[in-house]
Amino acid sequence: MKCYICKEQGKDTDAVAICIVCGMGLCMDHLVREEIEIWEGGYPFPSKKLEKTIPRILCVMCYETYKK
């Protein structure tokens, strides 16, 4: 699999990860590793943030949307 963003730029770079949101193949230059908070609780409330996080890989576009 090739990096989608690199391919759009005319480059031929192997992908090393896949965005968990959109599924885009990504090289090391175009991925963002983000620690995502975990919440647990019943519906609708109470909920609490757990102490540990989960590492996730996102593309730059999904990361920018997630951080807004």
C-alpha cells in the first residue's frame, strides 16, 4: 500500500499506517500519533475519564478535525 497524500503529490512512498477514521494509507511524514482519552460510564450519565489513554494513528486532515 502507498501513502495516499504522497501519491497526490506525485511521490511513491510506502504506507506504514492507516488512519483509524478515514482509512487512508499514510507514510511517516503524513501520520499523527495521538493519545485518545477513554471514557466509561452508563447512559446517559455519570461518565468518567479513565487514567490510561489509547494510542491512535490519524491522518493530518482527520487530526485537524478531531482537535477542533
